[in-house]
Amino acid sequence: MADLHRSSTATPTELHHQLPPPFDHSQEPFELIAQGAESLLFRTTFLTGSVSDGRPAVAAALKVRPKKAWRHPTLDKRLTRARILAEARVLVKFSGEGIATAGSSSGRSGKSGRRDKVKAPKENDGRLRDAVPNVLGLDWEGGWLATEWIEGPMVKKAIYDYAKMASTMSEEGGVQNLKGLLRRIGAVVGRLHAAGVVHGDLTTSNLMLRPHRHHPKAVGSRASDDDDGSVSKVQEAGTDNLQGEIVLIDFGLSSQSISDEDRAVDLYVLERAFGSTHPREEHLFPEVIAAYQESMNDIGPVVKGAKLGAGDVVVRKLEDVRMRGRKKSMIG
């Protein structure tokens, strides 16, 4: 869902025909955020506990996979189930909360009447706890997955905003902050690959910037009343928009793999997407690769006693992938 088709807030009655149960009868507000070939993304609220628990509803991203009329019903059902479960398993694994193995992972009893079973988390689970949204619930029969709503802008928008104000920023305050953002992206992707998962659709639209909780000026906050609009204020706003924690979203095309080829292709997709979306900043993309290489090298050498780290091997493989891409472009 790299190319988003934006929509304004719609009332529940306008969207009921697009929403699966139980959301088709909900009175909560639904905002259509994006529409892709396979799914619809809504912003809504989600009740994380029962009414008696006293836990409030939280903002949620509701991903709905509507039935495809052109597919055989059995095939469509299998694909929907497989893709929702694959995405949920990756997110739950990274949260370190264990993986549901029976029925629906939303905590309901399955058709057999038994409750869901949850595997105890492994030692390496949870290594990306703060870099992916939490799963709130899902129903593969209904074709939906609800995850935590990430406050903050897409990285794509943050870089666009930076580019608009770049002419008023100093070299130190502008480019250095952008380089810091790119290095954080590379480090997170390195942690993702080190955990044995490739994203499959890495773009700056699928990377979010969550404001640091301790940061005095959170991303997206309004300027104070005493803001005089001076150049220094503009510079401060521009650099603040590049701050925050990188959060990976939309794992619909992800897969579990430790193949250096798959990892290199994942990086190549990000590199090409970055170059086409942010051509003015393309020359800074090596910052992503350098941080990725450092992050992956923390795993250790590929072979015991070898001088090459895991990141070094993937970056070398990336060169091969680039060459194949150039040849394909030349041939057409």
C-alpha cells in the first residue's frame, strides 16, 4: 500500500457495506485512510477489554481484506486467512507476547469451543517491540486485522516537509538531522533482517515516525502561541519533524527468511522506492546502507572465524541485485 488513496472521514452508515462483522454495526467513527488492491485501511477505535475491565477503547488501524469476486471462493478464503495470519504472526513475534496457534488470536473461543493456545515467547522474540505496532485483534474468517494506531507522520511526509524548508536550514541543523533519520531507518531494517524476516514492501510510506515520549515538542504538535514565525522557529520545526522512533508497518507481503538474497532484494526495493520518491535526497541513501551494515554485523561473522559480518555479505549481495536491475532496465 505504498500509493495511498486518501479519503475524508466517513460516517459508519457510508462504510457499513465495506466493513465485516462486528464493525458493520458499530457506531464508532471510521476514517478511510488508504485503499489498495488487496485491502482497505481504516482508523477507528478498538475495545481492548470487556466493559467490566474498565479498560478504554484505543485508537486502532483496522485493515480489512474484502472478498474478491473474481477469485474462486475457496481460494479467496485460503489466501485471506494465510495473509492475515502471516502478518499477525510477524507482529506478535516481534512484540514478544507469544503466538496464537488455534482458532482466532483475538482471544475468542474457536468453533470447537476451546480457547486459543499461545506458545511461550522464544528468547529472541520481542527484539522489535517498539518498532512494530501491537496486534489488538483479528478474525481471518471475517478478513480483518486490528493493530495499534501509530501517532506521528509517515517518513515520506517528514522528508517532504524537510525538503520544503531545506533552503532556510543550516547545514548542521538540516542535513545532519536527515542523515540521523536515515541511519535510524537502516538500523531498524537491520534488526528486522537479523530477526529472520524480510518486509517485502519497504518504502517511506511503510515507515512511521512515532514521537519520542520524552521529546518536548512531539511530531505533529501545534506551535505555541508565542511563535513569531522567525527563521529560527522554522528551522526548529523542520528538524523536529525528523525526530522520533522508526516504526515499521504493513507486513502484508512479509516472509520469514534468512537468505542473503532475500535481504538484499528487500534493501534494493527500499533503495529504488527512496530514489523515486525523494530524488533530491537520493545521494544520502548510503547512510541507510551504512547503518544497516553496522546493525547486521552485530549478529557476528557469517562463518566462525571469518572476517565478513552478516551485514557485509548482504551489502555485497546488494551489488549483484543492482547489476541485475540495471541490465533489466537496459533490455526493457
